[in-house]
Amino acid sequence: MSVTASASQSGPEAADRRPSFDALRALVADDMAKVNETIIREMHSPVALIPQLAGHIVASGGKRLRPMLTLAAAGLVGYEGSRHIDLAACVEFIHTATLLHDDVVDESNLRRGKDTANAVWGNQASVLVGDFLFSRAFQLMVADGSLKVLKILSDASAVIAEGEVHQLVTTNDIETTEAAYLQVIESKTAVLFAAASQIGAVVAERPESEERALESFGRNLGVAFQLVDDVLDYSAQQEALGKTVGDDFREGKMTLPVILAYAAGDAEERAFWSRVIGDMEQDEGDLAFAQALMAKHGTLAKSLNRARDYAEAAHRDLDLFAPTAHRRAMEEVIDFCVDRAY
């Protein structure tokens, strides 16, 4: 499969056009407008700081991929009700709450080129408003009335928290294995992609086989998405897009490009990684040298190959469904998530 054209596409136009979110965004536009209305309504609080701070991060320019997956999955299986609207908002609240908490843990000052909430209002306010959004998410789950939906999304929330703690434990641990890294990203990223996709089939009361396929699609897409994110953190492509490079490096995170470079390195190179990641003793020029070592051992390309493997698996997960506009748009999103690295 070409990185720049979905397996479901054919002809010169498909070959020339780079994949994007456009088709999916257009398909779910009406529903997404309703989701945004729900988000604004449910962010309301008589405590003025809550909607002010929550609105800051909700409006910070994210693609809203996770709630879009809920809407897309519901459309894929022909759902004609309205439950998916509030549940998509619930998914976005869970994601936004984790971002607020992550920025505090990571001591981040910028997200998508804008000041983080904790940089503007401080750590205490960010953590507490994150808690508020988690609580709002659970209120939306309860209002939906389905114990199955409640279990899927509450289980996902618990696993996300475990993944964040696991990442905290592996930060600066130069001996972190690829298996441990994959466990972290499956927990902190892929599980919400999986839950967001699965509940689209749940509200439509589709067979369990379709639920499993959509859960697996979301999980595989989520892993591919995070793998590419971790590659971009060291990539010239990130610089070309005007985004910060090396945040993971400066935070001492053990992502796959580092894990593979450390494993392939000689004693001198391993000593370098131990100093800059394990001991967090970083000097000017160390990031550039880290990027040079990754180029030497091809670890960015190898990490992207892992992402492609998961993307191919996500494509296979959709084979169960008819080749509708929703399926084609979801397949294009898979390709877009990998194509971002080029």
C-alpha cells in the first residue's frame, strides 16, 4: 500500500492527491457542529475560571480526531439516532482532561504553538479543571444510560491514567524496551481511539464482530498515530511545519527512535544517551547529535515502518464493512496519520 493513497483508492487522482481529513470532516460536519454545541454547553459553570480555562484548550486548534472517529464509526454502521453526539463530546472531554494533566506533568509551556493552560493559569487550576472535565465526561456517560458504554469509556479512562503513570516510570529509564514503550502508547493514546470507535457500533446495536473490528481499528490507528508523533518530534518535517522539535528529548522520554538508537549504538553512543536521557545532562548541540545518531542507524525510518504495520492492520480491520463513503474516509485518515511524517 502506498503511504499517500489508501488501498481503497485508485486512478491517477488518488495517486497524486495526498491523504487528508477533508473527506471525513465533510461527512461528519453536521454532527460535529452538534458535538461542538454540546461541548460549549457542558463546559458551562458558574465558576468563571472553568469555562475560561477549558475553552482555551478546546479552542487551541486540535483536529478533534477522537470524537470524529465516534461519529464516523456510527455513520459507517448506519446509525440514525443521536446518542453518538453526546458520547463524541464525552470522548473529547476525556482527551482534553488528559492534555491538561499532561502539560502539568511535562511542565509544558506551549501546545500547538500556543501557551498551555498551565502556563497561563498555573498548575493548580489546570489540574482541577481537568478533573472537572473528567467529571463532565462521566455525567454524559451516565446520561446516555448504557452500562456497556459506561464500562467501555470508564475502562478506557482508567487505562489512560495507568499509561501516563507507566510513561512517568519509563522517563529517563534508558533500559526501557520496545515492548514497554508500546504498552505505554497503547494505554495512553490508542485505548481512547479504540473506545471512541467501538461505541459507534455499540449505540447502533451492531453485532459484536463489528464492535471488535472497530475497537481494533481504533487501537491500531492510535498506535500508528503516536508512533508518527514520536518520529516527528525529531524530524526535519516538524521544523518545516514551524513546530517545536525535541520536546520529548528535553523531557527525557524514551520513545521508539531513542530506544532503537540506544540498542544499535556502540559504547560511546550509549554513554551519550545515558547522559542526555538517563541523567538529563543536556548541552547545546546534543539534540542535533541525537538526530545525527538516529539518521546513522535509521531509527526514524524503522519507527515509521512500525507505524505502517499498524496502519495496514487498521485497514484490514475495516475489511468487514461495505466500501461506503464513511469507510473510504476512515481509510484515508489512516493514511494521513502516517503521511504526516513526509
